[in-house]
Amino acid sequence: MDQDEAFLLANEWAKANGYQATFDVDALKATRAGDNVWVLTPHGAANTVFVVTVDDVHVVHPSEGNLAEVLRACGVAM
């Protein structure tokens, strides 16, 4: 999956889950974490992190979740 596909999947997920925001390169920084795993973080302070896989989007709130655990669950070697 490339960056464009990651944003497309994130936007499809957002629409299906009632998110009003649009996922794009102007709002989020995309970092490849694995072959089919991308991490989308807001530019500046990372409030909420979105981990995009071909199957799902995982939302990680810093105060509630552990990004490393989510990445490991998505098959990313740490």
C-alpha cells in the first residue's frame, strides 16, 4: 500500500464512522511503518494517531493507548 492508498482507506473509514474531518497531506503527516501499515499524525502536536492497514484504521489516543502495542498487533516488528 502506498501513501495515497493509506489516505484513501482512512477517508473511507472516516466517512463510514461519522468523522467530519478529511484525511489529507495538509492535515496529517504520513509515515510508513510496514509494507501495509501507515501512521498518520497531525502536523505539530500529536493528539490522536491513526494507524492505517489494508483491513482497518486504529485510533490511538496518547492518554488511552499505546502506539507500540497497536503497531505490534498490526504486524510491525519493533
